Amino acid sequence: MYGAGFQHSGGGLSSAFVPSLPSFSPVLMPAARTRRLALNCAIVGAAWVLGTAAAEPAFAKPTVGVEDTLLVVPDSLRGLSGAIRFMALKPDRTAPEQLESLLDLFGLDALSSPGIHRVMDPVSKEPFSFASLVPFTEKQDGKVGVYRVGRWPAEVRRPRSEAYRLPAGFIEVTEENQHTQVSTHFTLGQFLTKDQRDVWPKMLLLDERLVDKLELIIVELRLAGHKAPGLNVLSGFRTPQYNARGKNSGRATDSRHQYGDAADVFVDADGNGKMDDLNGDKRIDTKDALAFVRIVEKVEQKYPSLVGGVGLYRAVPGHGPFVHVDARGERIRWGIP
């Protein structure tokens, strides 16, 4: 799941096997050529593996129409919630058979250039989007194009774990594509860093596992009897330069917000801009955030692959209480009474 591969009916390619692919130094070659070589390398890897096994296609045969490209999207891309509607294409971390099918569909030129590639699933009747990334190597002097991002911790010291390595690349968000649905209840724009309002395009990191977890929290809220039309995202992705501005207010230097798998959220069914009264005492306070934390705990118990950090934050003059949720892969808790 989340790009690890597909299950095949018969002697096909193992869903867990993805060949390791080399990275390329920006000093040795231009970024555009790096993108093409990375994609070509992924296809070479696919050919090497697929040459030993007669695997079924990763996707059903597409039909290209005048307005929409029709493609049956496999359930493995829709997450545990079944609500995911996007996938970020990372040539060194995406299963070769997926890349091969998408290259057949969109072509090398399209996938080697940053952009959002939308298809329509004729089965679910819903759109699904694939994002080809701006390579991390295009970041120069703390910027990607005109957009300021700063420096990631791994650029100045050895990463503390694999989860803190440098990103593969960025989703390029424009004024036109910011409303792209990444799942049933969320769009790209909801996770953008809250600065540089008039600068476009913006760069975004967004992990599908985080979105999946948020969708499952909505499900769990409803099961508990709460109205939950969605979740308000107070803060999603933060560029390192933006994150550094909040160090004095408690932001961690290696915050997971900088890696696209964290969000500060609250449920606001009544639309008043604050956490709802989840515990039913007719007050909005820390007890409601604690009730939200218990919902997140239930999600992690049911879906241990989405375990991560959970932090409770009390109300301050600028906003009500909220809860930090991430999908870092290890259980971390803070601020919970």
C-alpha cells in the first residue's frame, strides 16, 4: 500500500519487492536530466524484474477520451480508509510496474515534468490524481524557484533516522490546482505552509499515510456519534524556514510538519472556527481535545501501520484547542494530561 506495489493473482511480482535505485548528484547533471534518468532507471528496474515474471498490468487498460482519461485505479492506492484520491510519484520509491503503466498512459515527457495528472475512475466515478514532483535538487539557496523553503535538518547534519532523510521532491501547487482532491475530505491547498500568500507556484510535501489517517479519524468520530463533515487543518506542511520562525513558541527543530506527514487539526461541525464540544459539557476546552486524542488512539489501535505522534495543545487567544497528528511510524505522545 502507498506505492509498495500490487497484489497479483498468480505468479506475479511480489507486492513488497521494489528494486533499489540510485540517486543522482545535482553537481553532475542538470535537474531536468536527473528527472529523466531517474524515471528511466525506474523503468529499467521494472524491466529487470518483470522480465522474470509474467505479471498482470498494474492498472486496467486506460481509455483516453477528449475530456478525461479513464483509468481503473486499484484499491491498493486508496489507502486503509478507501478515501485516498492522489499519489505522489517518487521514482526511487514507487513500484516499477506502477511507473511503467503510468508512463504508457501519460508519456515520459509528462511524468518527467512537475505537475498533477488527473484520471477518472469509471468504477468509483471519482477523479484520482498523480503528482510528478519537482526534484529536491532544484532547491538553490533555500528556494525552489521563487518560493522560499529554507534548509532541512539533514542538509546540515546526519539524519537521526530514515524518516528524517531529505525529501525526494515537492508537489508543485498552483493557483489552478490547489483545489485538487487528495482524498474525500481534503484538498492540496489545505496542507500548504501558511506564508508567502501571493507567491506561486508553492512547494508542498504531503504523505498519503497522513491523509489516510485523517480520513480514518473522521470515520471514528462518526462512529462515536459526533458530527464530522471533515477536519479543519490549522497547520499542515511547514517549510523549514517557516518552522524556524516558531522555535520560541515551541516548534521542534526536526518537526514532522517539515516532512509532510503531520497536521494540527480539530473538528468544527458547527463552523465557529473552534474545536467542537466533543465531551458534551457545553464548554470548549482541553477536555474536548482530550476526547479527540482518544479518537486518534482508537484509529492507531485498529491500524497500527499508521502509528505516529499525537500532541495536545490548549487554547490560546489566537485559536481554540487542537491536536497534532502525524504518521511518523513510531508512537510518540506529548501535552496529554
